[in-house]
Amino acid sequence: MQSQKSYKRVVIKIGSSLFASQKSKLDMSLANNIAGQISDLIKQGKEVVVVSSGAIALGMSILKLANRPKELAYLQASAAIGQHELMHVYNQAFKGYGLDCAQLLLTWDDFSSRSRFLNAKNTLNTLLKLKCVPVINENDTVSTEEIKFGDNDKLSALVSILVGADLLIILSDVEGLLDENKKVIRLVDKINAQVKSLACPTSKKTCVGGMITKIDAARVAVDSGIACVIANGRSKGIIAQVANDPFSQGTIFLPKQKILDEKRRWMAFGTKAKGKIVIDEGAKKALCEKKSLLAVGVVSCEGNFYAGDVVGVYDKKDCEIGRGKTGIASRELDKVKGNRYPKEVIHRDHLVIL
């Protein structure tokens, strides 16, 4: 039975809306409560990774900024000040339970580069072996539009893939996914257009994202075979309850049984596409039949990419149907698209259908 499954490795995403009050002041009691619950899980033999927002919100508080800055330089300054404060809070909270924590700041580049991806994975596995709690955040102090995740919900899903988690818990200030009558939907077995239509935005005062980014993160997790729960982080004992029985609180998104191997998961979700290739219906059918992509089926290409780069493959309706490592550069493909050409644009062994 699904509910009796043992979830040994758990990723917990903590939203900035939990840490910051209406005046963007730090809620120390919540930090201590979270540390206590995580301590209990570790005593049970579970391994826990924390993905935490809150650096920019705390930086805003220290700088006395009323609203989230729009200029990148001010965002980065807020993050630089707030990240130090955020880790100080976690360090103090975990120390109170005899635990050490470690800071890891990541960008898209740490996932898109296969070698950096594996290095980060090895570091995290070692920290967990040492019974240390990794606390991960986006490296907002250096992130630009090209390397930003945009929200820590997506980051938490990618970290779950990175560490091979069994369960992703996304904590926010909402009870879960609500239906049209504002009642919590306890179980979602398939993420479709109807589920996405239920998502609604949250305040942009201190955070970005909202329910839609949480659902997108849940999709990445479940497509990778990882169960995901969205729940209210202020509910008493929420982490322990969900980690031991994810059907008990919030909304659980059930994982797919048939999942991609690790390298294809990395290609599908852990990389930021360097370009875009649009294909015709014949090529689309061929790819779905596990054949390679040939130049004759390419309609157009966008972006500046080189052989070996990961690109998105789209149909004429602008729907992304796959991702893969290209065998030729964009400049070369632009010349030969729609024609017979000896090189494969994307070999089937380097392609994943989404």
C-alpha cells in the first residue's frame, strides 16, 4: 500500500512567507520548531535536506525596504545581507538540537554542467552520511536571468532529483491545493490542465512563485518517481506527520511508476536548454517511436547552441515534446534544416521525450 512506504531521504522546501511576518521580521520560534522536527526525523534514521527561501526577505528587513526590489543589483544586495542572517538562524536552531548544518548556494549552471551536477551530488551525499543537515538556497547574489531558477520550488524539485529523494515536502502558508470550493484536494494522481487551473498567485511583496510554481515543481518530482506534498508549514508537527504519512496532511502528488533513468532525468529537468528546435509532424511521430531526429524534419531553430548542448524540441504548436543533446551547432543546422543530411541532429540515445 502506498501510504506504508518508508520515506528515508526527504527534501523539505521552506517558503519565505513562513520566515517573514507581515513586517518581514524573522520568526525564530518557527525556525526552532522546524529544527526540532527535523532532529526527530534524523533520530528515526531518515536523511533530510532543506531548501530554504528567505534570504531576500530578511535582507529587505535589515535594509528597511518596504517592497521587493525590481533592480537586479538591489535584489543581489538584499540576498547578500539576508543569506548570512538566514544561515545564522539555521545554525542556532540546529545547534540547539545537537546538529550541524551546511550551506550550499546553487545556480542553473550547477545543474546544467554534468560534472558540477555530480560534484554537488557527491558533496550532499557526504554531508548526509555525516548526519549534517544541508541547507540549500539559490545563489541570488550572482544570479542573472540566464542562470536564475526563478523560484525555490523548482530548485527543491531539482535538488530532490540530485540527491535521489523519496519525498519532497513543499511548505508554505497554504493548506495545499484548493478546489473551486476552497477545500483542500488531498490527492492528485495526474497533473493536467484542470489541476493547473486551480493554482492561484500569492503576494509578491516578499516572494515569487505561488501555487503554479509549486505544481510545476511537483510535476518535475513525480515524473522522476518522487512523491510530493504541498502543506502548511505553520501546522503543528507538520514535517513529522507528512514524512511518516504523506497522505495525512496537505495535498500529495503521486509519483509515476515508470520513470526515466538518472541521466535522462538530468537532461529533462536538470538542464536549461541552450536553444530551441521546431520540428514537423513526421519528425514528431518518429521521435515518439524512439527514432533519432534528422535535419529533414527540422522546421526552424532558435538560439546560439553548439554540438553537445542540450536543446528543447518543439512541435509547430510550440509545445515542448522533448530535450536532447545536439549533434550539430545551430549555425550548421540553420543551413541544412528541411534537407537530407548525413549527421543526426539528435541521436535517440541522447534524447528524452517529455
